Amino acid sequence: MTDAVRRPEEGIAEPRGLLAGLSVYLRPRVLAVMLLGFSSGLPLALSGSTLLIWMREAGVDLTTIGLFALVGTPYAIKFLWAPVVDAIRIPVLTRLLGRRRGWLVFAQLLLAGSIALLALVDPVRSPWLVALAAVLVATASATQDIVIDAYRVERLDPSEQAAGMGAYVAAYRVGMLVSTAGALFLVSFIQDWLDIPAATAWHYGYLAMAACVGVGLITALVSGEPDPPAGREAQEEAHEPALKRVWHAALGAFTDFLTMPLAIVVLAFVVLYKFCDAFAGTMTAPFVIDLGFTRTDYAAIVKGLGLGATLVGGIVGGMAARALPLPTMLWIGAILQALSNLAFAWLATRGTDYAALSLAIVAENFTGAIGTVIFVAYLSALCRNPLHTATQYALLTALAATGRTYLSAGAGFVAAEAGWTWFFVGSTLAAVPSLLLLAFLQARGHFRTLVQDRG
């Protein structure tokens, strides 16, 4: 007898198994989310690491370059304007394309324009104009992320969320690879093979990156629009003044969370689920260098091999999530993330062992990708009201980033005091609070409530 998965929202059964798990990635909706993942991953390095390499090669002083870390601020505070994305209609584009795709096209046009502006400025003569253009890139990119997250949550069926996120994560990494290694190789080719000055080569390289935004733009134009919000509340908000709609979007997002059963426990779980992974990951780069590996080793194994493991882990996580219940996958993801830290504790006893480093990196990236895919599927399930999807998801991801950004700040101190082996052993124990919260939520029926709400 063939196993099946029943989709409550349609009342039909879907085949379950390896082929069914793979076939979900070929659905047009999932393919669209994957291509949008590429568009989301592309701009991050263009206002970050790739830009800093360009500036340093141009001779910009280190003090100025250091201040460019602030360029990433829009990613951290994007939840502040997420209600605008939920509430405001883009003239013409919303009427022609719909609520979400109108914003998608608008954000991508802004992104392509800001990258092109960055391509045309001189980092030596006008470093602060470069900073302004970089902030515009980051702001347009963060806005695009807000819209893509809302589009993915609303467009995909609950049974497709994990697979969609797996495809999104894989394409996101490819987009980052294009804007880092790809951009650097392109600039080198233009400069060396076409005998063009370095400054001009960088301009052409960034213009090429602006053209790559076309992948997401075309995807937004040809993809379907999520179903619009229905009901009396949606009809009332549609006729409200713009500022009042923004206020209701922000207030509604907060209200939904605060009125959710076990709201405080849920929000604590969101903060802590990826904490052990982030705590160890913060110190991965200095750990690898301390063991005696070179920068080239780091690039080839940690970044290159790690990318491959992440792609495979994302796909496996998406397939497993279709076959297993959400709480089961959350348990699997949390435990695997914690145990993968022990691979680094073992590596610390091996020294400069390339095979051991490769094994540890594969384990960390593979399990981390599974954890990320299922965690994002859980965050998506928490966004229950289509009127406020963009705001809710932006708030949740901001909370999730707390563990990575703030709670992990003391990782260096712990590593210095405990030594590498015991640091990574201790980081495994950082998973315990999230496991206790997960057990509590499961015992109190939290996940049954999510399934009922989504159904």
C-alpha cells in the first residue's frame, strides 16, 4: 500500500516517498521560490564583503572601511517598515500584478537601480557617496527579503513550506556565491583578459551584478499571485487611509502574537532554537585558523565543501519534512545541530587534519541546513494572518537573530577560558533550553493548534 500525506486544506491525499519528496521541488510554486532565493542572496555581499575588497584595492583606508559594517543595519531593523509592505499598495504595479508581486517588482527595480548606482561611484574620490549607495542596496535588499518571505508563506501550501525553504536556502547560497567569487572572477577577467583598468573593471562587474537581479524580476512577473486576504477585516482595511492601514498592520501583527496561546514560551523558543548552532558558528573561523589551516584551506573546505553540504542538507530537510510531523522534525533538527558541535570538539584534538576538518564541516553544514529548513517552516506556520504576513515574519526573524547577534557575543570569552575542545562540548549543552521548551510546547498541544489554524 502506498503511504500518503493528507493536505487538510484540500481534503486530498498526496503520495509519500522518495519520488514524491523529490517531485515537490519541480512544482512551479516551489521553483519560483527557489529563483527568488537567488535574488535574495545576490545583493548581500555587494554591500558587504565584495564591496570592501573593491574599496581596499582602491586604497581606501582601513578606518573608513571599518565603518562600512554599519551598512548592514537595514537587515537588522527591517521589521520597522514591514507594516508598510503589508498595508501600502504600489501605484500601477499592485493593480497589474497583485499585492505581493507588485511589491516584489518594485523592490527589485530599486535593487537593480541602487546596485547600478554603486557601480558608477568612485570609492576613492567619494567614499561617502559609496556608503549612501551601499545603504540603498541594503535597504532595497532588506525590503525584497520582507516581500519574498511573505510571498513564500502565502503562496506555498503547508506541505510545501519546508521544501520551498530548502530550495530557497540552496538558491540563496548560489546567489551569494555569484556576488562574491563570481563577481571577483568577473572583475579579474575584465581587467586581465580585456586589458581594462581595475577601476573600470569594478564598474562593469557591478553593472553585471545589477543585471543578475533580472532573475528575480522575471520570476516575479511570470509567477502566480497568492490569494488575497478574505473576510470582513480585509474589506475594511482595503478602504482605510494608508497611514491607518500601516498602523493596523503593525498593531495586528503584535496582537496576533500576544493573543496566541503560550505566546511568551513560543517567542522564547524562537530565540533559542538556533542558539547552539550560532554560538559555535561564531568561532568557527578563528578556530580553523588557530589549528594551523591557511586562508586557502578555509576558503576551499569551510566555504566550498560547506556550501555543497548545505545544499544537500536543505534538500534532505525539505524531503524529510514532507514525511514527518513538524514537532518530530524540530526534534531531529535540534538534536542534529547540537551533536554536530561535537565534531568540532573532536577536530580540536586532531590538529591540522584535512580529513577531520572536512568531516566536521560537512556535519555542521548538513545538519545546520536541516535545522534551518524546518525552523523556517515552523516560523511560516506561526504567520497565521495573511493581512500581516510580512510584518509577522520580519518580527520573528528579528527575534531569531537575537541568539546569533547578541547571545553569542560571549562565545570568544568562553573559548578563551575553556579551550577549544571544551568550548565546543559546552556549546552542545546550549541546545538544552530549546529542547525543554520544545517538549513543553508539544505537551501543551501547541503544534496541534498550528495544524488546525493552517488547515
